[in-house]
Amino acid sequence: MRIGDVLTVLEISHQTLYKKEESGEIPQRDGKDTRPYWHSRTIREFLPKWRQR
């Protein structure tokens, strides 16, 4: 999943994504080819925790 996908799923802005990723509230990216990405599994496993906040 690319940044835009994660922003849509989590319903947050770029700025919020970067702040929460830096603070450890959002999982670190799984990799980077030409652009950063997360595996869908990473986000899927994280969603229940995110929704409980």
C-alpha cells in the first residue's frame, strides 16, 4: 500500500501520518522501491488497534 492508500484507510492527513509514524503510533514502512510502501497485511493487522483509539 502506498502513502495515499494508507491515508485513505486511516482517514488522516500526510502531516498526521508522518507525526504518528515518527512517534511509533503507526507501523513503520515495510520498504521503499521508488516510493515508500506498507504491506497490506501490516495495515490490516494494525487497523483494529487504530480503530480502538
